[in-house]
Amino acid sequence: MTRNDAIARARLYLQSGEFLAELDRRVAYRTESLNAERKNELYAYLKDELTPSFAALGFESRIIDSPSGRSPFLIAEHHESDSAPTVLSYGHGDTVDGMVGEWRDGLDPWTITTSGNRAYGRGTADNKGQHSINMAALRAVKETRGGKLGFNAKFIIEMGEETGSPDLARVADMHRDALKADLFIGSDGPRLSAERPTIFLGCRGGIRIHLDVNLREGAHHSGNWGGVLANPATILVNAIATLVDGHGRIKLEALKPPRLTNAIRDALADVKVEPTEDEPQLSDNWGEDGLSPAERLYAWNTLEVLALSTGNIDKPANAIPGRARAVLQLRFVVGTKVDNIAEVIREHLAANGFPMIEVTTAQSFIASRADLDSPWIKWAAESVKASSGKQPAVLPNFGGSLPNDVFADVLKMPTIWLPHSYPGCSQHAPDEHILLSVTEEALAIMAGLFWDIGELERPL
């Protein structure tokens, strides 16, 4: 039996309907981690669904309660040889709200529904479908090799990623011996596009910045007080304009990343950001000057205004509001100094005439990435090309935020992410779906990758 046999077997799982039946069973668990009433569902997904599935693959599993009690974890291990490479994989079984009643044609978010090239269901893209692909690829390799993988494999599945993975780093630190591995391979987030396989080596960080202007209680008639009472909304929008301009360019130098290196520019040289017809098209004259769209998205910082609030937009009164607030988000790459970001912004605003604005931060994610010179990167890219016939895009980091720092910084291992979704998958929204064509290709890619790991006599 050969590598091609393992790939063919993995493809057959989808073609026969077996993979979608398995995923349908997993999607049926209503694992909304932001919903306190779903706590039992989070445990059930690990205990009743994944534990027996891993057992069928020859893994020993255990469920671990989180230190905060918020959501459980599962650690699974399959050991074959002390000298063989060990690979750690990751996934999360929790989802965002199902948004029942908001899906097209009345679709049930907790049931797989196929339509053309799409399979709809909450968690299909984020992340049940992705870790299910990796588990199915492992099964294809194991069956093809007559019951052996050829390497040691470990998994950690968390049930709190959609709440910011609050306990993942601590659990990883507490169980670092059980999670020790030569390489991390995870699958989450989207590819560069549906047509191009993608490898990314880390993620941008993210931090929310709250700006509040509280001048007085209540609103006051604009005819009687206009021109003599300071307007908090006017103050706030002008303050934001000192941080980011009308074309999305960051103005405060302290919010910018270090200069792009030649290595990062070279890695992104052949990467094109090309939305499909049903995805939003790129905006003209938006973002940092002198950078390509790929460099803006994967190698630069952005400051986005997520929400603005003052008065009542639906029923505006002829009155000057007493308060205004905004929530901004800084997406940042490795090397950006964010430890005292609130104080930096506070001092900047005060120096520009806005000392009355309160600045606080929340919901932060750490930026991290693997070493671009790691031998695992070239090896993985060659494996993906051999399985798909396509040269994968290799991104220094994902544009969004994932808990890559746990594996890169806490567990100290090279990290490789191979996503199986695409930008238009509607994750976190109604109509979340995976593409069947991408799923079949992903099954082949992962089966080939896991086969190639089993061919290594020792870690790279």
C-alpha cells in the first residue's frame, strides 16, 4: 500500500457520504460556549462523541476540567515509537450562537444540509469540520498502513475558543509533558482562497480598545445649548481621527509594527488577495501606503472601529448627548509593543486636546509566528504540493487571531496551520458552510502530510 492509496481512501470518505454523516453527528451537538445553558453539551461532545472516535483510532483520551470551570478539554494520545516524530494537533468543538431562524430557506444550523458544492451547518467551518478532516486523514493513513501511523500523534481539543481560549495556556502549561511534541499542526481559520491551499505559521494579535466620553447626565436641547455645551460625539470622532485617518491608515506611530523584513516580503511576493464574486471586493485607496494587499492583511497592523454609540440612532432627539463611546480593535503582528497600549493612547489623546476620554482595553490575543527558516515549512509545502498539485501559499501569519502562542511560546514547538475553510464560509454568521471541493482536497492533503510524517525516521 502506498501514499496514493492513503489519499484515495481519504477522498473516498467524502465521496461515499461517510465523512458528512460523521460531521452531521458532531454538528448536532449545540456547543455554543457563550451560552451558559450549553455547558452539558460541551462535555457531551468530548465524552460521547470524540472519546469513542479517538478510541477507534487507537488513541487514549482523558477529559480535563478547565481551571476556571468554564469549559472542558480533551487530550488524546497515540504512541508507537520513542524514536519516531511526535505531532500535536489542535481543534475546538465549541461554536458561536446557532442563530436559529436567521439562516437561508429556514435551514437548521444543527443539521448538515448540502446544496451544490456547499455543506451548511454551525461548526462545519469553525471548527468541527476542520478537526474532523484531520481525524479522518489519520484514519486513512492508519488503515492503509495496516494499523500503524508510523509516528506518534497527540490532540488537544478545547471547548472555549469562541470565548477567547481563557484557560488554554494554563492547561497547556499544566500538562506540558503530555503535550510534548516535535511539531504542531493545526487547522482553523480560512485558506487564502478556495482555490489555493495555504500554510500559515502563526497569527496576528488583537486587542480591543474602549474609548468613553462621559461629560454629563442626560441630553440637553440643541437649540438652547448648542454652541455652549461640548458634544461628546464630536469629541470622540475627532479623537479617533488622530489615531486612524479616513483611508484606514494608522496615524499614531506607536500602533504601527516594526518595518517589514525582506524574508516576510519574499514569503508574500506571490500571494494575491482575490475575493470571489460572493465575497466583498477590496476597497480602493484603503490601508497603509506602499504595501500590497497581502502585506497589509498578513504583515501589517490595522486599527478598526468596531462600534460607535451615542444618542438614539433610530429615534434621534434634537438634543446634545451627554455621553459617547466607541470600541476599536488593533490587529497587530509580532514585534508590536502593546503591553501599555492604553496608557500610550491616553497620553496621545491628552496631548491632542482630548484629556476627557477614558481609555481601557479588553479581550486581547497575543501575536506569534514560527521561524520562517524552520525546515518543517519547506517540508510541509512540498508535501501539500505533492498531494494537491498546487503550490501552497505560505503566510507568515494568519490575518486573524488564534491561540498559536500557546503552542509556539508556551510549549515551544514549530507551528504549522493548514486551514480547510475559505474566506466566504460565513463563520460566526448565518449560513456557515464548507465547500465539498475544498473538503475533498483537504482530506487528500492531510492524508499525504500524515503519510509523509510516518516516512521520517526522526524529527527534522
